[in-house]
Amino acid sequence: MIMSATGSKPLERKENKRVYNLVENLCIAAGMKMPRINVIEDDSLNAFASGINEKSYTISLSRGIIEKLDDPELEGVIAHELTHIRNRDVRLLIVSIIFVGIFAFLAEMLFRTLLYGGARRTGGKDKGGLALLIGLALAIVGYLLATLFRFAISRKREYMADAGGAELTKNPL
């Protein structure tokens, strides 16, 4: 899905030895299996890691980042993305998004029950309306907290990937 959404194509060693060798050398240094490498035909400076297991791990680089960065800079970007893979950040982000989705679904379900069901069906008498309001409030608070946690986790993982990239390249800059 990500390949089709971004229009990325697999990169083979013969197409770009420079990038392939940078990834391979960093994987050897990290003691990890080499992920697939994809290239996005775009002039932007972009790179990301994807995949939830060794079979699906991929690093995608835009054509712009490959052409505009020199070797030490590109190596830092690749090391950052490899650290995301090594730390299984994509899997963690998926789990956090699922929790946000669960709370959003519960809030929506309780809101619709409050709006369209409940008291109207009982002839206007308030049977359980307060319980629904409390449930809705709790679901909304849960949704907001889950969203905040997801953003906090995401930010922390980015800092960890920066540190891991510096460690892999042996270059803190």
C-alpha cells in the first residue's frame, strides 16, 4: 500500500551503488538484515522506514534527498531510518493508532447512542442518559489522552532514532 501511495520503486544495487552501499554498510555495523530500499521519484527531501517484520522492512528515499545530500548526510538519514526499524517503531506506532481508533470508535458510538437512541425511544424519560453522558465524557477523555500519548511516543521515538543514527554512523553531527 505504501509503495502504491508514494509511487516508490525498488532500488537495485546496479541502479545506485552509492545508496545501496551506504545502507549495506550501516546494516553490517548494526548487525541487522538489510531492508529493501525504495526510491520515490520526487525532488523533495524525504525518507521514511516502513514494515512490521523482517520480510516487510523497507527504507524509502526520495530522489531529491539522494541527489542533494552528500554521503555523510545521506548516511545519517539512512542510519536514522534503520534505527526506526531496529527499534520496531512502526509496529509501536500502529499499536498506538489502534488504541486511538478504539477510543474514537467508543466516543462516536456513545455520542450516537446519546443523540439518536436512549431517551427518545422510552417516550422522553431519561433512563440511563446520565450514564451515557458519563461514558461519552470518559471516551472523549480517553481519546484525547491516547492521541497525546501517540504524539509523545512519536516524538520520543524520533529523538531515539536521531541518537541511534549518531551511534551507527559514529558521527554525532
